Amino acid sequence: MMFPEGHDEYRRREYCNDIKCPVQMLLNAEKEGSEKYEKIRALCKTNCIHTTYEFHHWLIEKGFLIVRPKKQAENG
């Protein structure tokens, strides 16, 4: 995806690292892909300790824009 000049894409786990999520700190201490890493990562996937509300407001605070492509008209 192309971004307008001066803009960048959200980096994976940027929020988690910025707020120093304790689960993310545990993940950071492990080798990516290791068995222990994957067990900790599963917590994030299924039992995140933060809410979408918190994440959304963090995005706004940091100046992120949430965009999607325009829907194309159906040919009918």
C-alpha cells in the first residue's frame, strides 16, 4: 500500500511496546518463534489485557489515521 508523503504505516505491536504492556515485555524477552514466545503470544491473541477503546484512543493521540479504500460501485 502506498502512503502519502510524510506518512508511515502502523508497525506491528507499536501500541503494545509504547504503553509497555507487561505481556509484550515478556514477549520481547523471548526469541521470536520459540515455543515460549508462541505461548506468550497466544495470550495476546485470545486474552489481550487492553481494550479496543484504549487502542483506538492511543491511535488518535499519536496522530494515526484509519483509512480504507473506497468501495467500488457494483456493475449491475
